[in-house]
Amino acid sequence: MKKLSFLISAAALTLMLGACSNKASTGDEKEEATAETTEAADEGKEVRSALLSYQGEVTKVIRNTDANLTAEGQDPAEAAAAFEKEAKAVSVPEELTDYTKDIEAAVDSLSQYYAKKAELVKAGSQDMSEAEPFKEEYINSMTKVFEEVELSAPAFNSVFQ
């Protein structure tokens, strides 16, 4: 009976030690997963920050162009050409390389918007509805980028005059 009791105790002890060692390795796995999650969160913050900075720079160019398009004595075609030059000068940050294609397509749409708007202003038209589809393309493309990086898209329409 003592031998049987000893064997049962040894088996129970072996099982408990085995279970404890599994818990320790699970703890290490949790630490690694937490480190990876933290690293991914930091990378996400950098991407979001870069996108906000980039959009801030583009917003400045948009506002400047809108002001120049309607300024007296300013040639609207020159203002539209200046937009394209200034917008292309705002470089897409490295953190946004996954979204470069969408961002560049958005800027191209905006360049077309200003070219069309300049044409309409020069013709003396007050109706800018012909240019609006290009602006909407820009807004849709940039909204898509904002959503992909898990940011709320700004009220783009408030940027334009």
C-alpha cells in the first residue's frame, strides 16, 4: 500500500511540475505577443501622424490656391499651375509608402479640379459644378486612406472655398 501511495504521489507531482512548466512558456508567449502588439501600435501611430502632417501641408496648398484663384489681377490658369507644382512639392512621407498610389491619384484629381475651376473662372462662370467631380474624387481617395489607417477623415469640404 505504501508503494502504491508513493507511486501515485510521484505521478501527481510529475503532472504538477509539467503543468507549471507549460504555464511558464505560455507566459513567455504572452510577453512576445504583447511586444509585437505594442510594436504594431507604435507603427500605426507613426503612420497616422505622418498622414495628418501630410494632409496639413496639402490643406495649406489648397487654401492658398483657392485664395489665388479668386484674387483680382491673378490669372486663374497660373494659380492652377502653381497648385500642381506646390502639391507635388509636398512629398509623401516614408511611413505612407503603402498608400502612395492612392495619395498621388488624389493629388492628380485635385490638380484636374483646379485646372477645370481655373478654366471656369477665366470664362466668368459662377457655376463650378463641372469641376466638382474631380474634387469628389480627391475626397473619396483621401477618405479611403484615412479609413485604412484607422483615422476619422477630416471634413474635406470645409477646406475648399
